[in-house]
Amino acid sequence: MTENDYRVWAPRATEVELVLADGNGRAEHPMTADGDGWWSPADEVEWMPGVDYGYLLDGEGPYPDPRSRRQPEGVHGLSRTDDPSGYEWHDGDWTGLPVDSAEIYELHVGTFTPEGTLAAAAAPDKLEHLRSIGVTHVELLPVNGFNGTHNWGYDGVAWFTVHEGYGGPDAYRRFVDACHAAGLAVIQDVVYNHLGPSGNYLPLFGPYLSDAHKNTWGVSVNLDQEGSAEVRRFILDNAQMWLRDYHVDGLRLDAVHALVDDSPTHLLAELAAEADALSASTGVKRLVVAESDLNDPVMFLPREDDPRATDAQGTGYGLDGQWSDDFHHAVHVNLTGETAGYYADFDSVGALAKVLTRGFFHDGTYSSFREKEHGVQLDRATTAPWRLVVASQNHDQIGNRAIGDRITATLEPDRLAIAAALTLLGPFTPMLFMGEEWGASTPWQFFTSHPEPELGEATAKGRIEEFSKHGWDPAIVPDPQDPATFENSKLDWSELGSPSHAGVLEVYRRLAAIRRTLPAGSSLTLADVNVEFDEDERWLVLSRPSIVVIVNLGDARLDAGTVAQVAPLAGDVLFDSHAVLHGPSATTPDEAAGRPAGVAARSVVVARQK
């Protein structure tokens, strides 16, 4: 259904009927081919909000609308009309937030609160908590329709819906409204690279998928074969729906390296151009960030038609930024010592130093995990580091571990503070994963609720086989279909009142306060970031305009003399993780003179730059 009518694109059908249902039964209305695969009701049918409907394709069905805004009975049921213009918004004064100083908070609606709803996530105390740790942008994991009651969201099949269990479209609108009222922007995670295993009726309607290309999930979404023009419009209209109808401030695009597109203009460039046009027409910036495994600045280099473009740079897709998983890997290895799989190349303080100054570790270098050279070097003189979104924890890096354990499970608060400081005060755009700010003890595991027994069994079996290949004990892998796996992954908000978590929360709040004083990211390039380090003594000093971050990864204290030598620009101490977590020690002459008096083992000191 296009907006406020019952037209449908179904080029694979030779006969289409519209089915309307109410309490008195259902009525079938023949449809007429309009051309180019589109069908319209043959007779005048009044469109009304709140009506259940579907389509018979050559006598089979009824099937839900590919563009359905609501699926009240799940992804296999009839669709229900929804009128976005019927909601009274209260964010008329909202002008958006600058993206170059953003602090993103990634959350999953179903596990963020005990209720697992958008209404609960929008509660004033929850939004105020996010503000207290410096969050500017709330990023929701996918909320569109999937089969079952709970899921990560990446098995979605009804891209235009909001999962009914979360509250449906109106709850989503109220959530965005509440965030804007609280001064928070909203980013929606969307998945355009594949569809889930249950409830995907799109191939019955048209060539939404193509076996001309393959990706991790099988056949690819059809972006460049016959019929791809309408498929691309389907995706672009979906992006417009979130940004325009739901007033969302940005999109996070899942795994764009799986979007195979040999068209003259890549889908990502089209999407970015439309987001920019909407930003210009409304005066509210719409942010588009890609999750990309390519380590290639093509994602955020300007398009040829982009005002940012120069003769040398008009070669990109013009997105606002991309994730840099290399940051996560370098921080994780240096704090945990894990070196299995793709972590192997990051086993050095030097790897962390390279990521902090060059954005990517693999920038044309050999990747032992991929067994080939990988990545593209960034231009340090022109690349604004805010265009890279980084995290020390996120849904993938936690949830795709065998037992979904956070680094909290193995690291003491001292090392958690180092991870927090590098994430929040490094040169990049930081992203936190829900609960990390207080060192949440709850895991975040892979969970599904497929109603089909055979699909649930296959999912659980595949999960065990996957981790067996990586050397994990299959016996410890939770069953994704077990409801307890989902329940165990819910945040325990009572931990905020526990002394054992209070110190970590205070670390995040103090670091966020420092971050708010830093110059805007638009004034910074990678060339402005300097790092000194010692591989043997395991210390690292990050200098960026206005602050110096001194990280001691080692087991021995760095004395004042050493600090003065390795961090000569360090002035007044702004933050000392050891003091926050363990209490201040007696004032030394160095501290009295406004100089760091040393850095305790496994801790971090932040000082004002002289």
C-alpha cells in the first residue's frame, strides 16, 4: 500500500484481489493492473485508518502488504492501515542536534526495561538517566516486524511496521516525541541487506531478491537486476518514512558491505542524497551512518553533487559516517588479552595507538583473519575523526559471544574506566551499549522466539555449530529459543543503587562532563591527534586539542617523573579513575602544583592541555 491508498506492486501476479476485513467478515475487491507491475482497486474503495486488509495473488493468500504500517496479528496476519498524519506532534520547536559532538546510546527496546516497550523506554527517569551520562542520540536496534514475540530485530520481514509487542506505530511516535522533549535525538537501526527466515512474502509479489549476488545471509536484495528500480524505491521510501513520518533524526544502516549494487549510482549515495534533501527542507539534520566492514572512507567521502565535494574528493557516497570496529578490537585485546580469531592482529599497544591516530588499523594492511590485505588508508590531514563511530561494547560484540558476556564479566572497574575514557574522550564519535555505563552484570545473549518448531531447532543447532568451530564448549551456549535466554538479557536497573556499580556510573558521568567541554568535532582532523606509547611498559598518552589522556595499561604505577616525561603537555588534572573508584590519596607536591602526580596501575588520568 502506498500512503493512504491500497495500490500494490505485484509484477509476479496475473490476478490480484484486495481483501478488506472487519467484524462482519471479509470482502474481496478485484484490482486492475496499472502498468509497471502496479495494481489498483478496480472499483472505488474508501481508504480509512484502522482497517484490516491483505492481497490475494492468483487466488492464494491473503498476504500482508509489503508496505504495511501495522501487523497487529503478527507478520503472517492481515495488515492494518495507519495514518501518520493523525498523530499530533509536540516537537515543532525541535531543531536537531549537532552530529559532530554526538554521544550515541545503543539500546534494544525489548531488554532495556523489564516491560520491554517503547513507553517504558520513554519514561522520564530513563531519559534523564541518559542525559546524565552525556547521551545526545538514542539509537534503537531494529523495531520493525519479525515473527514471534522477541528477537534482536535483525530477523525482520515487515520493514515498514513497528513491532506490536513494543507498542506499534503510536508508541513509536510518542517515544520520539518524548526524546525530543528531553533534548535527545533518535537514530533508528534499519536492515536493508537481508530479510528474516519467517514471514517474508516479498518474493511472491515481485523480484525483491536476486540470486545474481550472494551475501552472508544467502541471496541478496535486488539492487541492480530486472525490477530493481522499484525495489530501490521500496528501500528509499522506507528510509523516508522513518525520517519524515516518524521524525527520526538519523538512520544506522546494518552491514552495508552486504548491499551488492553495480548500478551507476550506488543505493547508499541515493539514500544519502534524499536524507540531505529532507534535512535542507526541514532545517533538522538527518544523520545516516553505515555499519561497514570495508574500512573504506568511500562511505563518508562527498558525492559529486555534495557541497562538500572537491575535484579530488567527489567520489564517495556522502553518508555522515561509519562504524570502526577496529577501535573495539584494539581496546578489547589490550584490556582483556583475548587474541582469538579477528583479535589476533590487535595484540599490541601499538595497534591501539594506530587506531587512535589513523582511524583504521587495517588500512591496506594484511589481515590474518581474512587472509588478505584489507582496508583503505584515511587522509589524516582532511578526515574528521567524528565520522567514525566507535564503541568498546555493542550488541554484536557482546551478543555474538558464546554466552553473551559483557567485558564486565572479566574486567574490574579500573579497566572498564580505561575503556570508557578511550571511547568518550578519544577523537571519534562514541557509542555506548545499554548498561555499560554502570557495569551491568546482566549478559546480552542471542535470543529468538520462532513459533515454527523446525526453525527454532535449526537456529539453536546452527548457533552451537558456529561456536564449536571457534573452540567454544557447545554445552555453554544458551538456547536462543529458551525464554530464559531473553529474560536473562534484560537490564537490571536495581543495580544502579548498588555500591559496586556506583563507581563505574560516576566514571561515565565525569567523563561525559569533560566531553561536553571539548571543541566541536568539525574543528578536528586526525592530524590533530597525537599518541605516544611504550609497548613494554604498556602506557599510552593521547593528546588532542584541550586535553591529554594518560592510560596506564600496565601493572606498575607510573610515577610523576615518568608522567612529566611522557606527557609534557599535561596540566591540571580533570579526572583520575583510581581516585574516583578507590578514593583520593594524600595530596602530593605535584598535585598541589597542578601536575599529575603519577598514574596508578591499570588506570587513566585526564589532564587539561597546557
